[in-house]
Amino acid sequence: MTTEFLTAEQKAQYGQFPGEPNDVQLARYFHLDEADQELISRRRGDQNKLGFALQLTAVRFLGTFLSDISLVPANVQILVAQQLSINNRDVLAGYAQRETTKREHAALIREHYGYHGFNDPLWVFRLSRLLYARAWISNERPSLMFDFATAWLIQRKILLPGASTLSRLITEIRARTVNRLWLRLSALPTETQKDKLETLLQIPEGKRFSRFDRYRKGPVTISGPAFNEAIERYRELQTFGMQTLDFTHIPPVRLKTLARHAGVISMHKIARMSEDKRVAVLVAFVKAFEIIALDDAMDVLDLLITDIAGAAKNLG
């Protein structure tokens, strides 16, 4: 699975200001209470006070410390400076050049406000469990999982890792859920059922298409023969015995997604898959298309009866 799933907007906003925060964000993240002001007042000089305050408010909002404090938007600088009664914001130029001071301030903020590093195994484990559950139950898109993980980390005062680190974690978790799905589905059918499923990928002698290709094509006309073919398609799919298997531990969304995937890829691509994946795909396909085949047959019958009734009405 690829890790290049982030949009340009997500990359631009991750760990940095995408623009000026709005009024609600200013009030929530950039207000300095009495405890904040008391800690800031211990710094020497306006440049250290303003720089420390911007570091503190930026990490609250972004979930990470800024290497370049000048990237803080103007409206944030103005609001924070006003709260500290600092009239000259140009003092930040001196603070930005003092790398040692910035590191010391970042360390103090981490200790005083309880920020943690992402490399802490406990937090990685907790986040991984949450992401795994979301991926398994809902097959959520990786970009949405990335946004959820970012918000979760910021809320719990865990400093954001690099975007590639977080996206790689999400990719690995999604790969684990996919492997779990293949293993669970491939373990459901008996050996006899597996052998019968494999015949779907074989092209009978004298035929141009496999049964797999035939089963995923629904009726295209409204007629008696079309209805008979639709019923025959449903009955043949029934013979695989998928209705006797226990799918209660398989999330319906995952099963539906896999069946939809099977409905669009080529038979030859499925044949080249590993055994567990191939059987899982065929199980999902037959399970889903058995229901689809019955729906198709009922639709043809309904339209056929409507046509007959309409014709009878015209004759009458």
C-alpha cells in the first residue's frame, strides 16, 4: 500500500499555519490565562517573553513547535503581544536567532504542560489500536484516518511526528486489516467449497468466458428468457453454499468493498493472487453477487409484469 495518500492541502496544513486563525481559534488556543502569564513573566526581556508565549500558543494549536517563530501569523502575534503589554513586536527578531533559548523554552513547555513525544510506546500503541478499529470496522479512507490521528494527538498533548511517519503508520495498519480480512474470509469455506470457487476462474472448453465473468454481468433486456437466465444465475451462485457460512465476524462494509473490487478487476488478476487473497475475493464475490443476482431477477420480473399489464390494459 502506498503512503502517498495525503492531499496537497493536508501537507500544507500539517504542523504549520495554513493562514490566520479565526476568532474562535484565537479565543480557544491563543488566550493566556493567569497561570500562563505567571510562567511567562519569569522570562527575562520582552523578546523572551513574547517568544516563549508564541511557542506555547503555537504548540497548543499546531501540536508541534515551530522552528521559525516568524511563521506565526500577524493576528496571533498582535493578540499575544497585547496580552503581555508588549508594544514592539520587532523584538522577535532577536529571539528567532537564539536557537539555544528556543530549545530551552520548548523543553520547559513540554515539562510544565505535560507534552509527550510521539516515540513513547504507550501513545503509539493507543493510537494504533484506535486506527486499527476504525480501519477494520469501516474501511475508512487513509486521508480521513490521518486527520483523525492528527486531532487525537493534538488533543492529548502528543507532539506530532513527521507527516511521513504518521502516514506510514496508517498504511501499515490498513495493510494489517486487509491481511486479517483475507485470512478470515479464506478460512470460512470448506476444502470442497474452495475447490468449487476455484472453478470460477476456469474457462470451460468451447467457451470464451469464465463463469466468474458471466456471473458478474446482470440482465440487459426485459423478457421471459432474460428472467429465466437471471433465475438460473441466482441458482448457480446458491450452489456454492455461502449462505451456510458464518460472516458475523466480518464487517459488512469490508465484505461489500472487497466484492465491489472483485466486480471490476479481471479474472486473470484474481488468478495470480496468493491463495488466501484469491479465496477471500471469491468468497466475497459469490456472497455479494448471490444477493445481487436475486435482486436482478426480481427487478426483471417486476418490469416484465408491468409490461404485460400495460399491454393488457391497452388491448382492453
